[in-house]
Amino acid sequence: MPSSRDVVFVDGVRTPFGKSGPKGLYAETRADDLVIRVIRELLRRNPNLPPERVDEVAIAATTQIGDQGLTIGRSAAVLAGLPKSVPGYAIDRMCAGAMTAVTSVAGGIAFGAYDVAIAGGVEHMGRHPMGEGVDPNPRFLAERLVDGSALIMGMTAENLHDRYPAITRERADSFAAASQEKVAKAYADGKIQPDLVPTAVRSAERGWGLATADEGPRPGTTVEGLSTLKTPFRPHGRVTAGNASGINDGATGCVVAASEVAEELGLTARMRLVSYAFAGVDPEVMGVGPIPSTERALRLAGLSISDIGLFEINEAFAVQVLAFLEHFGIADDDPRVNPYGGAIAFGHPLASSGVRLMTQLAREFGERPDVRYGVTTMCVGMGMGGTVIWENLGWEGVK
Amino acid sequence: MTDIRELFADEIVTKAIVRDVELPGGVGTMALITLDNGLDHTKPSTFGPAGLLSLNEALDAVAARSDLVAVGVTGKPFVFAVGADLKGVAAITAREQALRIGELGHGVFRRLGELGVPSFAFVNGAAMGGGLELALHCTYRTISSGVPAVALPECFLGLVPGWGGTQLLPRLVGPDAAIKLIIENPLSQNRMIKGGDAFGAGLADAVFEPADFLEESLRWAARVLRGEVEVSRPDHTSGDWSAAVAGARSLLDAKLRGASPAPYRALELIELARTASRDEGFEAEDRALADLLMGDELRAGLYSFDLVQRRARRPAGAPDRALARTITKVGVVGAGLMASQMALLFARRLEVPVVLTDLDRARLDKGVGHVHAEIDRLLERGRVSGDQANRLKALVTGSLTKDAFADADFVIEAVFEDLKVKRTVLSELEAVVSPECVLASNTSSLSLTEMAAGLRHPERVVGFHFFNPVAVMPLLEIIRGARTDDATLATAFAVGRSLKKSSVLVKDAPAFVVNRLLTRFMGEVIGAVDEGTPLEVADHALDGLGLPMTPFTLLQLVGPAVALHVAETMHAAFPARYRVSENLARLVASGKPGVYGPDLSPDPEAAALFAGGTSPSTAEEVRLRALRALAEEIRIMLDEGVVAAPQDIDLCMILGAGWPFHLGGITPYLDRTGIAEPRFLPAGVASVPV
């Protein structure tokens, strides 16, 4: 077995993200059906990939019960019509589930265990609300292993504001408004639609329909409007529904392959995996997670932050992005950061988001042959961060 | 219009729900109509008047808009739509009402083909009758390869696909394919085709896999609208349809001899479709629907359908299902052909060990070998997998002694049809099996009560009468002896259900239902021949009923020896009504298979055995004699309580003898021809109310 091979990102797609709840786009749609749709679209878009050459299907979900249970990578592969010879599994690192699915299969590819894999994630937060069925060990609190706020993400975001007093609610709101504006522009410019999988939705009352766009974005959001929102996690706090990502339903998936196999099959490799890292932090300030994970990934890659031309950072909360930017000395409105906007507008179906970041970075790379390296990074509940550094295979080199 | 809705007072309304869909690639907006009756897939969507009006309203809303580029129609999960709601038909008393049903369907459905924008049917699930016709009215159709059933079953019931089906389909797919779907399939046990085959036959313009059928259909629709996909269909109207039509007509004559009007009307309408305008064609369909809806054949057809769909699933007089015992092992006494067939059926359906016994090693090996060979054939034909074949073969074993039945819960005997032999077998069994083990007999004519007499546990003996071939014939006559208890009977019904047979409870009476009536009926026809009626006159005297075969063909199928044996048994029981034909005995002695050769051509030598009578009857006299005998016998059976109701007689004749729907089995036909006096069924149950 080869000890290491280059791993490339070939293609990524996602369903439009819906708002969770009884009136949401996917209120009566199963989570596994979203995954199936993604897998089938990946195969359709990449006709050079023989289905039997897929060596693994890794699908992340935070809540792995019901329609997100039954080892969803395997069950979705069967339901999607992949040959029964193709294995699959389910994986979980909460918000970084899909990211971890990618890094796990990438590790397998580099080691030579797989040639091609499908990795992705799903979260139907309407059918599976955050924290469904969890049973935290009482020792967490009894032994003060974590603060009582650690399991409530909004509280961890408030805690982060405490750690970075310079990051005010106003800065968070204006970052959020900018995210909405960037998403609206990206939609208007047709940057998002090419990687969306139109997905059939049905409600008993309204009949069949077709989801063709994200349900979450609120174009025209203003800082003034955001300033009036309540702060549900603390009286006179800073975190609002407007400067945080929403509660959403959606699925993502991508094709990852060994570089040499992509070439053999005639698959278009768009980015090369340079390095990845995960890191742990105090759970009550989980939003700082991307800082140590990015530092580690940079170190492993032998790069510095100044080598990074594009950042796709998950906007779980505006404050968590701003903390990252503050740490690395990057301006709040730096154009390298989330150029198409982020989760504050698109939404954040937990375990699916990692591959959305990669899919968007791949598309941005396509437009920016001048950029060589990009980062996808996100914070994770229970105090973690994850970072993947990618090289743009369309990079034109030093001029 | 309102009065029709009143006739369908308990209609489960299929609603047409409209929702806008943005088609991929910025093509524009499609109004997508979902047909949904609000229930799950086990209750498929149908169209009654209120459902049609709901669709009409949806189309009103769509037609009023100018921002749409197309209209789509699809169904709830697993079901597109399965046709007209026929529950209200029984209440139709006037031709005017019947006519209105046809007009209403046309008036609504045809709008789909006459909108200002193209219409698309996305056939996601079962599409039958009016459901398929709705799709045919659309400009384009896609179909899911997962659709299990596409059919126009109207002729099976006694109707025509008269909401556009007979006019649109032949023009779309040509006369041959249309005749197959409209006439041939319904008359071949109501055969249905799958989605992929429907696409192959030209019913749909595109086929997609079920996993993302709607998404891919919408993507395809967008490509059609952008002009990237061109749908080309051959013009069938310029061809010559006469050969296809003539071929179908001779097929109908051979099968029905004019007995059921619906398929003939359908054929006329198909023929008309080549040249008729839409208006002319649809009006002709309206007239045909009205005529057929006001005809007794259709009413009998609906009655029959209800019997096989409902009554067969809830047998009259069957005890509480909860009393049934679990069957973990089955014994079959005997290793002959019938026993082997039963063993295979038990093994396949119950998936428990089945032991055959015979005193003779060679016969036993042959019997078990026969079952294993049949399993190999199932494997060859892909009906079972290799693993399943291994499992089934391991389940079926043979034993020279009855000890192997010690842990069986159900033992059935299929030994020689002789009371003494059967009583010996039963008492031998009782020495081995547990006190609860059900002892079933496949006797076709012997008394269960007499068979059980003298046993320690006569309460666990029950009659379990299969029809030949066992794997194919759907009827099971379950016979309750004088001492049979409820638990035994409930177990017998449960086993029948597991075997996927339709069971009818029959009192312990000679030859039960089917054989008793067929023997009486054949006895009269043979009697007429004995008296001097020419064989071919007598044998064709009942052609007008459209029975599956003539009496002498049936004799051939049963075998003259068996027929003679049953006739003798029946003569012993009812000497006044059942006689034994000496000529038949001579035919048996001759060793010939019947009065026809093996290829069913007349055998003059065999026919000569029946010569010599001196008082011939006319065909009409034979017909009346046979039918009156049937009516008399049925009346006696009902008076004796052989079955609970005329409906059970009809169910038995439909499922056990293959007698046709348009006769309603038999009692509706005897009622409507005035032969039954008084009627067996009230007017309106299986006839047009008067």
C-alpha cells in the first residue's frame, strides 16, 4: 500500500437549506431522502465516475436516530441505487460532521484504502431538534468539568463576547447584515444555484413542490433592523437570532478522490487537500475552536495565515467569526472572508455545513486563479474547532 | 351535476392541490397539481364527481393565470390515480345519470389537453383506468420505472375506458398496443404492466427511476420547454387498423362468444378513434359508458369484483381469527401428484418443515423428487433465489412412517378417495400427533363427519378442499364437520390465508359447492346427449354465457373417470337429481381422454359412444334445462345451509370454476334471465335496480 497520495476535492452539491419547523420547506420530507438526492446528483454530475468505483459513503448526522439513523451512509447508498458492493457509514462531530467525513475518507484515500469516496452530512433539525435524546453525564457539572452554559450554544456565544470585549453587538450585527447582503448578491450573480440540487418536497396540505433556493436568507436586512432583536440567551446580551445562524434542514455531499485516480477516471479535480486539523477548547467558549485548529493546520502545511487567499468560515455566530478575525488580525469586512456570505443567511443544518464551505470555496477558487490557498473552518459544540486547508488546482502560479 | 354527487354520497374525495414550482434553468413557473385523497397508499386516489370537480376548480385557477409556462399533474406517494370511484354506480337508476358521469369526466380531463400551455403528467405510481386516462389527456408524460401497475381494467369489470382512453390511446401507441392494454390484458386475469413496460409501449415519453422521479421529471419538462428535448411520436392514424381490429374481434369471439358487451364496445371505439374528431369520439364514449352502466353485465361485474376483493378476504361464518393456532410443521399423507403440489405450496407460503409420507419408498422418493424438481424450475425462472431454493428444498422431506408427524400442527391427507381408507389414515394419525394437531382432508366429496366418527378427537378434523392445479386455483373450500370446533376451523382459515387462497366456509354436504354444481350442470348436458341431442349442439348450447370452456371440454380437463366417480357419489346422495350416464361409463372404459382428441378436435369414435338416443333436444332446450337445474340445485343448497348466502355460491364459481364476472358467478345471471324464481339476490345488488 502506498503510504501517502494526494487527495482532491472533485465536486460538491447540497440541497437548498430549509427553515426547520412545521411550516418549513422540508417539514414533511425525510432526512435520508435529502441525502439520497445529493448522492444521485453527484453521480449524475460526474458521469465519468462509475458508481461501483465509489469505495465509501461517509455521511454525518448529529442525531443518528430515526430517518438519520440506521448507519445513514450505508442506508442512503442503498436507497440511492449505488451498487450493494459500495459500503457506507455514519459519522458524528456535531457541526463539523461533514467536515470530519471528508477528512476521514481523505485519510483513507491517502493511506490507499480507498480510491474514491462520497462524504457529506445531513441535519433535519425540524425532525431532530438540537439535543434530541441527549443524556449528559452528571459528572460534567458535579466535577465542574464544563460550565453549565457549555451545552447551550447561544450562551457559549455570549461567553465569547465576554472574552473579546471589543467585539460588540454592533460589530456582530453589522457583520450579520453584510452576510445577508453578500448572499443576496451571490444569488443574484448565480454563484449559489449551480451547486444546489433541486429537491422535491411534499406537504399533505400543499401537495408536491420543488425546493430550488435556500429558505433562510433575508435580503434587505439592515443593522437598524437587527438592533431591535431580542437577546434570548442573556438579558441585555449581544447574541440574537439575527447575528446567529438559524435552525435548519439540509444535506450536503461531495466526491473526494486520490489525485491519480481522478486523473485516471477523467474527473475534474478542483482543490487539493493540503492539511487538516481539529483542536479542543473550553466547551463554554466553543466558538474559539477554529483558532487553534487553524494554527495547527497552517503549521502542518508549513503555511502562514498570510498565505491564505480565501476563508470559508462557518457563521454559527457572528461573534465567533469576529473572534477568529480579531485573533489573526483580519478586518471584519475583509473581502477574502466568506465572499458569498455565510451561515447567518444560508442557515446551518449542523452536520451538513462543512461540505457547504468546501463546495463554495471550490467555486470561489474557480473564479480566482490568482489565489493558491484557501481555508474552510468551523467551530464545534463541546469545545472544538476544525480546519481544512485546500490548494486551488486552478491556481495560475506566481506571475 | 349535484344529483350525481348525491349518488356518490360517501365518496372519498381526491383533491387536486395546486402549487407553483420554479422549473430548473429559469424556464418559468409550472403549476403542479397533486392528486391526493388524504389517505395513505393502501387507499389509492380515485375519481368520483366531487374529485372531478376539485380537479376542475384547480384547472379554473390555472387557466385564469397568464404567468405559467406549463401545468403538471402527479399523485401522492406510490399512487398516481387508480380511476373512477365505482361505489356510487349501484345507485345509478337512470340513463341520464350514467351519461352525466361520462360527460363530467370528459369535460374535466380534456381541459388538460386544451390549455394554452403544455401539460405534463408525472406518473409516479399506480395508474389505472381514469387515472391513466387523465395522463393520456396531457401533452407529455413521464413515468417512474418503479410503478407497479399501469392498466385500463375497465373491460375486466364490464366497462370501457370511456374518459378518453379508447380515443387517445390508440392514436398514441397504435391499434395493436391499445388493444392489448384495453382489451387483451383485462381479459387475461386483469393483467397489469409495470412502469418500464408502459414506457416501452409508448405510453410515456420518458422514464425515470423512483428515487428522484419528480425532480428528474421536472428537469426533463424544463428541457422540453427549452426545446432541448424533442418528443416525436409516430402518426398511427394513417395506417390500416383493420387487421388489428379483426384479430381482436376473433379473439373476443373465441373467448366470450358475444357474452359480455363491454370488450366489443371497446373495440368499436378503438376502431372509431382512427378517424373520429375529439368531440365525436368522446361523445361515442359517453354513449357507450351510459349503455354499459345501465346494463346488468357491468352491475354483475362490480358485484363479482366486490366478492373477490372483500367477501373473499372476510369469509362469511369464519370464527374469530384469534382462535387460530400457530403452525410450525405440516404433514402431508400421500406422495402423489396432488400431495406434492400441496407440499410445495405449504413450504413456499408457510415456510415451515413439510413432511410427506408414503408406505412405498419408490413413491415417496418420487413425490419428494417432484417437489424438489419444481423448486429447481422456480429457481430457473428466477422466481426464487438460490438461497431460497436451498431453504425450500430443506423444508420438504419424506418419511416412510407417520412418526415424523409427532410434532406437526397441521396434517393433511390426500390419499385415495375412499371413506374406509381415509378413516384408517386418520386413526393412524391420531395415534402419533398431539391432541391439538389439525387433521385436514383434501376430500372432494366424502363426508367429513363420517370420516371423523370414531376418533378420540373428532373436533380437530376439517375439510380443506383445493382445486387443481393447487398452485394456481385461488379457491379453498373449508368444510366444517358436525363436530369440528372453532379453533380448528379458525386454524384452517388462517392457513388458507397464509397460502394466499380465498376460503369459503361450506357445510359438510356431498361434493361441497363447485363440484356439486358442475356435476349437476354437466349431468344435464350429458343427459341431453344420451337422449339423442347431437354432441356439438349440446356442448355449445351454453356458449352464450361466455363460460371458460364447454361442458365436454371441462369433462376432458377433469378426466372422465374422476367425473364418473363424482357423478356416482352424487347419484348415491341425490338419486332424483343426479344420474349416472352409461355412455360416460363406456367412455371411461374406452380409456379415451374425452370426446375430443388431445388437441380438442372432435373424436368420432368417442362421440359414437354417446350415439343411440332417440329424443333430441334443441340447443335452447338444453340451455334452459341446464340453467334450471343449476337454479334448482342452488336453491336446495341454500335451503340446506351448505353456504351462508348466494354470494358464497358465486364466489366459489368465480374462483373455483372460473365462471365470469359478467354472470356475477351465476346467481345474478339466473336472476336477470328470469330462470331463478324467486330471485336469489334483490334487484340492484348485482343488476340495474328496477
